[in-house]
Amino acid sequence: MALHTLLLEVVDVEPRRGEVGGGGGRPHGTRGVPESLRPPPFEDFLEANRTAVYRFLLASAGPDADDCFQETFLSALRAYPRLRDESNLRAWALAIATRKVIDSARSRARRPVPVEDVGEAASSADPAPVDANDPLWQALRTLPPRQRAAVAHRFVLDLSYAEIAAALGGSEEAARANVYQGLKKLRERMGNDDAFEE
Amino acid sequence: MPSRNSGRRAGGTAAEAVAVALRAMTSDAAAGSRRAASRIGDAADAAGLVDIAYGTVDTPIGALLVAVSRRGVTRVAFEEEIGDTVIELSDDTTMRVLRSARGTDEVRRQLEEYFGGRRHEFDVSVDWSELHGFTRKVLRETARIPFGSVLTYREVAGRAGNSRAMRAAGNALHANPVPIVVPCHRVIRTGGGLGGYGGRLDRKEALLRMEGSLL
């Protein structure tokens, strides 16, 4: 819980203008911080965590994985100069990604989906990371986003319930319940769908 | 579809079947994330989140690294210095240092024009904020030497305010963080000797030849 409090604080706070590359003289904010507590350069953090984050997003955001990936790392970048505690950057990245999945599901629910989907598909040079018609994604997208995220954390990344709780921002019991409910619904949908039968 | 069903047929639990199906769905994550990660620098630059953008440009004297801060060009490094320079720039993690084609577009384009013989003057701002005292004066004066002409170390030292400080002028030029853009190669010895160059003497020679200052 302490970690999560720190994460939310860091993610939400925009570094003040002038503190970073703004006014006179190059700032050296990390100078006073012991070497061991300094985070690595941002590009090293990105390289070390990109695959886990993307793997999680493929299962939890499906066709929106690329958008969520970009938003995740731009949020991380926004907070990065203020970051001090290097202890668990992977958990931090996954907590941000989880929130992007939940936010993206909310905003998607509020807007007329079909028109925008066509526009995005037509303008994007790359194919969607997950086909919107993929039967597994069709089953996953019917789950509430917290359950979908919990299932992805558990079965794609093999996270412990404590880690899932940290990513979701709740108790371990709630994480367990989200995984259980999500799994149950997913099995029902997969069981009722011919695409999953031979 | 065999992988999705094998868990179940083998008597696996619901969880195993789901795990197998999800792993198949996400198996391409390494390649996909590399593609997605390569776009972060430009997206961050567009969002104003980059403090130092860097990129490379291929030239007849080898690849060059260019780094651009919010104030202007802050570093130009020769091929063999690129790796160390990126590490050095990234060391202060309060600075957001990212590779970005977008953030380095203008200076890369001008360098290509210069090496293609289509540009004699750089029209970019230089980040002078880390340069101080005599070094700054020497490099400021050096920046004014036009394409096709040269000055001696003594002359540059004089213009910077102390014609006897030739050695100090030489040190300042040797430590020039933005070679080519600030043309320290246009400073030579009084007798016509080339003097030194931080980025290897053959490069100084090639640049002066290109500018017609050396036959």
C-alpha cells in the first residue's frame, strides 16, 4: 500500500515548469540523492519494461494496446524527473498501464465507438496489435476493465496477488476476487463460443 | 488452434486453458513493444516532454550524434564518441533525454545540407548555458568565423580578449561541445600548421578541404 500511495502521487503530479530545463542553468536535481536511489535513465527504464507492459496491454486493451502503451510511458516520462525511489519501477510502470486500461475503457464507453474505430483503422499505418474480431478479445472485452486487467496480470505476467493488488490499487482480497470473477466470466464466454470448440 | 485447446483436453483447469490462450494472444509482445517503444521519443517531443532530444546523421566524416536541449544544440559528437555521449547526457535523470527524429530534425537537415555543399552557415541556436568565462568567449568568436576562412589560435585568443592566452584558447577549442556547428576546425597554427582537433586531425583536414581552405 505504501508503494501504491507513492505511485499515485508521482503519476498525478506534473513537474513544475522551470524545474526541468526551464529557467537559468541546467538543473541538477539528482546530485544530492544517493547513487543507489537514483532511477536509471528513462530510456533504460523503457527498454527494461516495454515488453512486460506491452504483453499486459495486448491482453487487457487489445486493439488499443499501442495507444495505451504510449500514454503509459508518456505519463511515466512526465513524472520521471521527480522520481526518487528506484525500488520497483516495473510495478510502477504496470500500475500506470493498469490505470490507462481502466481510463481507456471508461472513455470508450462514453463515445460512439463504431465511427471512430473505422477512422483509426484507416489512418493508422500499422495493423492493430490485436484484431478487434479475435474471438478471445471479443470475450475479454466484455469483462469489466478491472477484472480484465487482473486476469491479464495473473495469467499473462504471472503476478502474485500482492503485485496485482498494487497494480490495481486495492486489497489483495479484491485482487483475488477480480481474478476469480474475470476468469469465471471468460470461461463462460469461451465455452459458449464456437470459435473455442473444435 | 491446437494450443488453445490442449490445456483443456489434457485435463487442465479453467485457469490453465485461459493462460494458454492468453499467452498465444500476447506471444508477439517483444517485437510489438520494440515498435511501440521506438515511437515514444517523437510522441514525447510533440508533447513537450523532452529536455534533450538526440539523433544521428550520416556524413562523409562518419556518423554524428546531435543533441538538442530546450535552448538549442548542446552536443555534436563524432562516431566513436556517440555511446559515451548518450550515457553522459542521460546521467542526470532530472533531464529527460530521448532519441527523437522530430526533436533533432532541423539540425540534422542543416548538417546534411552543409556536407552536401548546399549550406555555408548554420541557422540554429546553440545552448551556451554550460559554457563560461574565457571558453565561452573563445567559442563565441569561433562561431563568427565564416565558411572558407580560418583564424590562428592567437587571433581567436585576441578576439576573445587576451591574445597571449593561446594555450587556453586551444583548450577551449579542444573542449568544444558542438564541433562543426561552432567551427573550431577553422582555427589553425600561425605558421599554417593544422594544430589539433578533438575529433581526430584527419577530420579537421577533410572539413577544411571541403570548405576550400586547404588545397
